Amino acid sequence: MTTTAASVDTQARAIVYRTRGSSHGAITRLVSPGDLGEFLKPFVFLDLFGFNTEGGHKGFGLHPHSGIATLTYLIEGDTLYEDTTGEQGTLHGGGVEWMRAGNGVWHTGAPAPGVKRVRGFQLWVALPPSEENAPAQSMYSRPRRCRAKARRACCSGATARRKAPSRRLRR
């Protein structure tokens, strides 16, 4: 069997926008509607978060979301979570949380005992108008539920030939 590499003709593109984001405490907002978010709809915000627990950081206290969905990927550390949909437990490093805030949800995240560092990102997604007032729902996936191959992982839905084992969000 003979394999040949395919030639791909690509042209370099100029970088049109570069940001280091704006930081407030443990959160660095990389994308917001006032900058790239205007061009990346339905993605509203992209936040990078990280903190050392030895500095006394206790995580993110109880706070609300509504009318949007969030996708949170935990890069490092384990966090305890609880939300007003009734979900609670531990999200481990490499795990994913999908939350449709819909008509409103409150949630909290705190480092699990013994964790020294927490890092991750949260992508805020605008919901279609028909979903903005849907009941809130959240889904937490352990790292092993996110099937990975090479540099791709499918944690929710499907991509290429991979399908995630996640359950479907209900109305």
C-alpha cells in the first residue's frame, strides 16, 4: 500500500485582532460583545479562569445566569458544584459542564478539598429566542465520558465520526 501526502494550498491571513483580555480577579475575559463577540455570534463571552487555592480563593460563590447557555471546561483541578436544577457533585479536571440557564439558574463552584490549583474556561452562548425562557437544565460530564482521539474530543453532540455519550437536554 502506498500513501501520499496531499498538497494543500493555503494563503497566510493577517491577524485582525489580538487581545490579552481584561482581568478581574481570577477571571480574564478574552471575548465579549464589545469586541470579537460581535463577530462570533452566537458566542457571547469567553472567560479564562484560574487561581491557586493556597491564596485563600474559595471559588465562585452562588451567582445567577439567565437567557444564555454556558459551556465550562475544567483544565486543571476538581471543583464541587451545586445548582438550582438540583444537580450537585464534583467536576473533575478534564470534565465539562453544559448549562442552559434559560429562565434562570443559580450555581456555585468551589475547589474540592486538597486541590491546590483550578484552571478552566467558560464559553457563554446566546440561546435562540425560543430557548431563552426554557426551564434551566445542566449536565456534567466526567473526563472519561468525553471520548478523545488525537487532539479532538466530543463531549456533547457529535462531530466527524464521533458521538458523545451525553444525554439530550429536555425542555
